Amino acid sequence: MFKIKNLLAPVLFFIPQLFFAQYTDVINSNRPGETMSAYGVGKSVIQAELGVYGIKEKHDLLDYDGSGFGTDFSLRYGAFLEKLEFILDVQYQMANYDTPYTSYKKNNFRQTVLGAKYLIYDPYKNKREVNIYSYKANHSFNWRELIPAVSVFAGANFVGADNPYYFSPDGAISPKISLITQNQFGGGKWVFVTNIIADYISTDYPSYGYILTLTHGFNEKWSGFFENQGYKSDFYSDAIVRGGAAYLLSPNMQVDASISTNFKNTPSILYGGVGVSWRYDGWYKNRLAANKAEEKAKKNTDNEKSIDYQEKERRRKAKYE
């Protein structure tokens, strides 16, 4: 039993560090949902998330039909601190609209946001307990799962002049802030994320909304999600439901598909899209390897000092004897 404990000790030593770190063994993407997760990609990790979608709109009151497609792109980078992540989020849409009297197009950026996210509180940091003798203890319900990880996001919207998706013909830069929480249930098989968002804060039409996302991992490769999004402003309000799935191609690459719709006819909307997420973690692994090498070298130095001290003591005692 003593030997078993000695063998397991190094493994248990690293488990807490791996659990609360931002970096994970497999890619952690915000796609295909719209929520922003509380955790970042990890210091020195760069991640790109790209999607394309088709859209169908019908407005019963204004009597128009619209169809088109768009692309959305997010670039995420962990820098300076393990808890800090910088994010660029861009969405461009091209759509054609037909009325009984005319036709027109809307081709422009629907969204351009640049900001940073910071993890304020991680309930698992330094608190992950592993019972090496009990499977039940490690897989039973943990009350700590009810305590969410909490992050904040602060950034800015950049809108160019004459943008048909914006309420004003003038360009503008306006703040966007979000409060993000994340719970993990069932050993991480279920993840519940909430985003509370204040957007276009300094403009004439600020928007306030929420996004709730429940994700379930079916196995090591497949996961599915269901999402509810709502936002309200004097310019436009809506409630959207969204669902989809993601498949892990490799530890650093994921593909996904999703569909979205709403429940009103002013306008009714239907989105369908696919996407891919990819990360580069070579810098992180190099830094981790360097840290381990440094720790090993330090341990060897300490061992050598200990052996040298013991030899000196042996010689000193032999001299007096």
C-alpha cells in the first residue's frame, strides 16, 4: 500500500493545477452557440473560430422576404495572465430583400467587437479533491457544482458609416460589457453558461439581453447544446432558440453545425450554419515543458546539495571518531 501511495502522489499533485487552469487538453470553443464561456483559452494560446450561415427572413407587417448568407469569425488570445483573454469578434452578412414594390440589398458588418475577458472567480481553484479509493466519491453530486465560475467582458463596438444594420447612418464606437457565469455538472458532462449583456451603451438605442446555454458531452467526440437568447432595445427586440452539435476532430480542432429560429413574424427568422474551431497551443506546451525542466533541474540541485551535506557530515563524524 505504501508503494501505491508513492506512485500516485505525483499524479495527484498535478490534478488540481490542470483542473483550474484556463488551458484544457482539448479545444474549448464558444461555437456553435452565441454564449461566451467563463474560461479562456490559456496563456499564450491562440484560437480561431470561423462559421458560415444562411438566413431566411419574412416580415408580415412590412411585407418583405429576405434571404442571404453571412460569416462570423472570432480570434481569441490568452496573454499576460492565465485568467486574461483578448477577443476579436466579427460578423459580415449579405442579404437580398424583396417587397411587392422593390428590391434592395444589405451587405455590411453586422458586428465588430474588440475586448477582453477576465476570470474573476473559479470555484475549483485549489479545491479539486480526488479520492483515489472511491469511484462513487469522485462521481457523486458535489454541492460545489452549484457555485459558478464568474468572468467579466469589456469591449467596444466599431460601426462604420452608412451601415444598413445600424440604426444611424453615422459611424460610432460604443461600449459593450458582459457578466459571464459557468457551472459544470456531472463531472463536466453538463455545462450551463449564462451571459448578461449590455450593448451599445452610450448610443441612443442601448441594447440589453441574456443568453442561456446548456451543453452536454455525449462521449469524447460528440457534444450537443440548446440555447435561448433574448435582447431588447427601442430599436429591435427578439427572442431566439438555438440548437446544434459539435464533433472533435482532434485535440485542437472541432467542427459544428447549428440551427436558430424565433417565435414572431416581425420578422420571422431562420438561420442554419456550420463552422470550425482551431487552436495553436505550441507556445503553451513549450512554456509548460520549460517549467517542468526548470523544476526538475531545481530538484536535482537540491538532491545534490543534500547528498553533499550528508557526505560532509559523514567525513566530519569519521574525523572525530
